[in-house]
Amino acid sequence: MKMSVLPARGLAGTLAPPADKSVSHRAAILNSLASGEAVIDNFSEGADCRSTLRCLRLLGVSAEKITPEEGSSETPKLRLASPGLENFHEPVDILNAENSGTTMRFIMGLLGNTHFVSVVTGDRSLRSRPMGRIVQPLRLMGAQVMGRSSDSLAPLAIRGGDLKGIEYTLPVASAQLKSALVLAALFARGETVLHQPALSRDHTERMLSAMGASLTEDGLVLVIKPGSQLKPLDVTVSGDISSAAFWMVAAAAHPNAKVKLTNVGVNPSRAAVLDVLKAMGGRIKVENPRMEGGEPVADILVESSELTGVEIAGDLIPILQDEVPVLALAACFAKGTTVIRDAQELRTKESDRLQATATELSRLGANVRELPDGLVIEGTGSLKGGTCKSYGDHRLAMTLGIAGLLAEEEVVITGAEVVDISYPNFWEDLVTLTST
Ligand code: S3P
């Protein structure tokens, strides 16, 4: 699908971004470990979370939508009923995570504790993403795993079993890897000690602790003690800051904008985009901070701002990494140079996001240079129009959609349907906020 976006005369309004994808995956997968029923309010409607539900159903978990009565102000809910990990069925078919790295890596961790054979695969993008980082520690714990390319790419076949706890240093600050190993460790013999190179999102730790798991954190060391009885947990999912980030950048970079984003998750292990935009001079107010389901939540007000270039590197990267493409777009409208470094992990996402961002923003007239581990952007204060492509990457498609609002002429995005992965209503919301 092609989408055409015209320059916006202004951006105004209040919007609740879609349910958090990371928290939705966790609400379904972590609850499926415990036997019993849980209700998840505001579960993500995105294709990635549908992939998670499809895989869980093949393992014997039931997930049904509770549709609110007509006219009711209630949000749709999901009722999840699990027989518990020890009663999972051997899947009668391949578990297909499609485009979702979170689904594949979490499911691998969970399958480490089942005694049957499962095969997991994904779409062309996911089949090219690194899985050796999961396979190696799972093998050290005692799982048998085989896959393409010396067991580093999906499809992967796994037979779990009686795992043992390990002490392990994660080679990358990845929340997906950390979470997969936590899931494996919860049912292993003996404790597992994970050393993390830097902080990454901690939604798994928060939710599992609320379910009764024994997890302790000391700086970057995470200790998992198996044996606790896990209880199902009703979860209310807040709005996704990674989705909200598109509107934050749109409003900050547009000369005539005032946008309020309500009910946004602002977990500090995830929300560094707020700090970076503020450091760039973004006029951002975080209002009405509160806790919801163990996660910090707030409303965010963003107005037209005079942006300045910054350096984004080091430990900041893992806590804002999905926002790098849209921050690179913000940098095009900032005075001076923005340098993004230590972000080589972005090359292993749904697309090579460093290459894709540099290529597509350059196509629109941006001054962007690619580094092996980042980007250098000279702010020019404007972009021209043009036709660009999404690379089948939802975050690229949405970044280019925002570029269209800010550019001088029409921007056409091919492969625009991919927003369905995390934000099915993105194009509708874009129209709602825009005056042309
Ligand atoms: C996610 C972790 C991040 C992020 C992804 C979602 C998660 O990936 O990029 O979109 O929900 O845990 P990595 O763990 O590979 O860094």
C-alpha cells in the first residue's frame, strides 16, 4: 500500500497512543506460565501481539477477546486461560512469530522448559535476525536447539527439558534476550545469575515479580530463583511510548503544533526519548504522573520547539533504541549536528535501521551520514518531498509519515501497511491531528 502525506499547516489535539506492544507481549506470555485465568485490558491490536497469541494457542493457551457492549466506554479486553507451562501441548504445527522478534525470543525461552519438540519460524525479516544469542545460553542450560546457519537463524527446532541455572554475561543489552533467559531460568534447577552490559527495559522483571517470581536486581546483575508458585495477574496495558514518540517529534519539529498524548507508559528503562528531546530543546511537559499495573504512566504535552543537535550514545541507546529513526528525523530540524553512536544493534531490527533511515531521509533531502554504529545528521531545518519506502519496517514507515507532515512537499511512502505491526490506526491518527 502507498500512503501520501501532505505538509501539515498545523498539528493539534489530544490522542491516546495505542497499547504498549512490549507490555502486551509480556502480559500474554508471562500469564501463560501460570495455570489459571487473567484479564488483560487494552491488549495491543498490532500484528506482532497477534503472532504471540497464535503461538500461545498452539501450546494450549486460550485467548479470547471480550468485546464491550455497544455504546459502552469500556476498552476491549482479552481473557487468557492457561493450563500452566507444565501442561502445555506439543504444538501440532510450526510456531510462526511472523515479524515479531519479541515473540520468537520469548517463546524460545519458554520452550526451554517443555519436554517436546517445537519448531519456530518467522517472516523473511525475522528469519534473518540473530538468534544465536538465545541459542547459546539455552544450550548451556541444557536445551537442545538446532537451526539454520550453524544454529543461529530461524527456523529453529528446540527440545527443552530439565534445565539447570547458569551464570551468564549477556553479549548485548537486549530486553528480549534477558527476558528469554529469565523465562528459562524460572523453571530450571538452581538459580541463574545474569550480568547485563547496560540497562534495558524492565517490564518483564516488574510483571513477574507481581506474579510472585523471585527476581532480585543489584545494579546490572539479575538473579532468578526458581520454584515460586506463579499467580495469574490481571494487567492494564498503558499507551506505548515508542508510538507516542512519533507525535512528540512531529509536534516538537513543527512550527505550529500543540499535541497532548494521554496515558503513555514512562518507565525510565524505556523512556529516554523524553530526556533526549528535552535536551534538544523540546518543549515537553510530563503531566499527571501515576502508577498503573506496576508501570509508571503520564500524559505528555508537546509544543513547537527550537531544536538543537545533541549526541546520543552509550547507555542511552538500549533505553531509546526503537526511537532512533524518529529522533534522526527530529535532528534534521535541529540547529547543528546530531551524532548517534553505539547503535549497531539497530542493524539487527526489522530492517537495518541505520542504513534504511540514512537512505530514506537522504532521499528527502536530509544531510545524513551513516557510521558503522550510528548516524551523523546535520540539521538543515527542512526536507523536500519525494517517494520513499518502508523496508517492511513499521518504525521506518511511521518515521517517513511524520517526515511528510514536516516536509515542504508531498511524501509518498510505499509499504505503508506495515504500521499494522504496532500501530494499526497510525494513518487515521495522523489525519486526526493534522490541519492541511
Ligand atoms: C523489545 C526489546 C527491544 C526492542 C523491541 C521490543 C521488548 O529489542 O527493540 O522492539 O519488548 O523486549 P532487543 O531486546 O532486541 O533490544
